[in-house]
Amino acid sequence: MTQVLLGENEGIESALRRFKRQVSRAGILADVKKRRYFETSQEKRKRKAVAARRQKRFY
């Protein structure tokens, strides 16, 4: 669960920016998009191959 606590003199814009950043880092939106529609086995293989290439690049 992503949660943002407001500082004493913090504006709502900066808190919203922090919240969006935390949601992005947690991968919540990517998970929602992934579960939104049915994915064929071909699309699944393609997505996993892209993820493997991305993982391999960082190690």
C-alpha cells in the first residue's frame, strides 16, 4: 500500500508528485495494466523476453 504523509508546510502538488513517484517505483500501474485484459501466450512470451533482455542489460 502506497502512502504519503504531508509535511507541515508542504503543498499538495509536491505531495502528489511524491505519491506518483512511489506508485511508479512500486509497479502498481504496470500491474493494473497487465491485469486489465487477456494476454495471449504469444504476447506473454514476448513480454517475458523483453523483460529478460532488460534484466540482462543491468547485470
